[in-house]
Amino acid sequence: MQAGDMTGKAVLVTGAAAGLGRATAIRLARAGADVAIVDIDAANLAETAMAIEMEGVRVLNRPADLAARENCLAVVADAAAAFGRLDALCNVAGIMIPSHTTSMSAEAYEKTIAINLSAPFYLCQAAIPHLLETDGAIVNVTSCAAFRGQAYFAAYCATKAGLTHMTKALAMEYTHKPIRINAVAPGGMMTTLASNIRLLEDGDRSLLSRISPLRGLVEIDEVAEVVAFLATDAARAFHGACLNVDKGITAD
Ligand SMILES: NC(=O)c1ccc[n+]([C@@H]2O[C@H](COP(=O)([O-])OP(=O)(O)OC[C@H]3O[C@@H](n4cnc5c(N)ncnc54)[C@H](O)[C@@H]3O)[C@@H](O)[C@H]2O)c1
């Protein structure tokens, strides 16, 4: 499973300031793609932009808060305008706020839905017309949490299950078009998002440990390789799939 040649093609990667999004953006640049990168964290996004430039491709550094629909639509329009085309959309940005359900604020709940579920929908809405022109691809990053009930993550689990199923519905809607729409469901990776689990101070440890991987964490680059692969024509046989990259978490 290796990304195909993306020379002359253009991709948009969200959540590219850190973790999986940054690794995916750099991997696709290495495959030859011009890359539009989006994140709310402008400082770290600029570092990703520098790493992409070193690969000798063009980069559009586009900080944005994807919690707002108009920003989702604008970043797609800007990416397509900057490069004159769009060949892939990788929806990687996400947040995870651990909480006892009864104490989760409405703000935290709605932010989780907005970034993890609504933003990918609006980004897909805006990107699909461009991707239909290029026979392009969408890759939605969901989670092993889409398949396992994780205590203290009800909102997060709901968004990831929703995004996984949204991927399948979109794949069916575009069955008769060459566009490809897939998902990747990672297991635990050592990123800022995963370390947020520590924010929950009074959770039941036995329930929290249920989400610990039996075979250790997944390397960020291992997951980025799969996301990048699905974004390229090398994955022409994949449509409506969700690839679990989780070292067996979802095997039981
Ligand atoms: N780390 C894990 O263990 C794990 C496991 C399964 C799935 N995932 C998923 O992988 C994806 C990437 O997460 P990661 O682990 O690399 O975490 P990360 O925190 O390193 O990266 C997430 C990025 O999303 C950005 N982001 C957050 N809110 C945003 C907003 N409103 N607008 C724009 N960008 C915003 C952050 O600034 C950050 O750069 C997420 O969708 C996450 O749910 C992660």
C-alpha cells in the first residue's frame, strides 16, 4: 500500500498543523502533489508549509477555523483557485474532549460535532464538484472509536461513527462517477489529541484502559501512508471502504 504519483495534482489536507494531518500533507507533497493545508493553529501550520516547500511543490498555507461552515466552503474555493484544480480532499482535523456525559458543556459537545462531523460534510459539499472534474478522491479520517463504545467519549464516538457512515452514503451517491470516497479509522497514535485523555481526572481507570491497544500505539506515519494511498489513483479499487489501521483494536 503506497501512494501513487501525484505530480501535477493538487490536494487539500485539514488538520495539517500537527499529528496525522501534517504527516499526510508532507507524504502527499513527497508524492508530487501541490498541497493546500488548513488548520486553526496558524503557527504550527506555517512549519508544515515550510516542510512541504522543501519537497519542491507548491503550498497554500490557509489557516482557518473549520467549526464555521463558511470557512469550510472558502478553503475549498481558495485551494481550487490557487492550483487550478483539486484532486483530493483529506479530512483529518478533529478534536476529542473526554468528559463524563452529564458534565459535558453544550459548547464542548457542539464544538465536537462541528469540527468532527459537520466540517467534513461541508468540505465534501464544496469539494465534490471539483473532484468530479478530476476523477479525484475524498479520505475521511474517523477512528476505531467509530466501532467501539468508549466510556467518556460519547460525543466523539458519535461523530466518528457518523463520519464513517457518511463516507459510505457518499460512496453510494457517487457510485456511477469515477470519484472515490473512503475512510481511515486509526487506533491510538501519540498526538496532542490522544494526550487529552489525561484531562479526565476522575474517570474509571478500568474503563479507560479498555481503549489501550494490545499491541502498542500506531505510528503516525503508518496511518499517513494509508491516508495518502487512498488519496491517489493507486487505490483505484477502493470506494466506500473504511480501512482500520489500529493494530487489532477493532478485532475483538
Ligand atoms: N491520535 C489518536 O490516537 C487518534 C486515534 C483515532 C483517530 N484519530 C483522528 O485522527 C485525526 C488527527 O488527529 P491527531 O491525532 O493527529 O491529533 P492532533 O491534535 O495532533 O491534530 C488535529 C489537528 O486538528 C486541528 N484542529 C482542531 N480544531 C480545528 C478547527 N476548529 N479548525 C481547523 N483545525 C482544527 C488541530 O489544530 C490539530 O492540528 C483526528 O480526526 C482524530 O480524531 C486520532
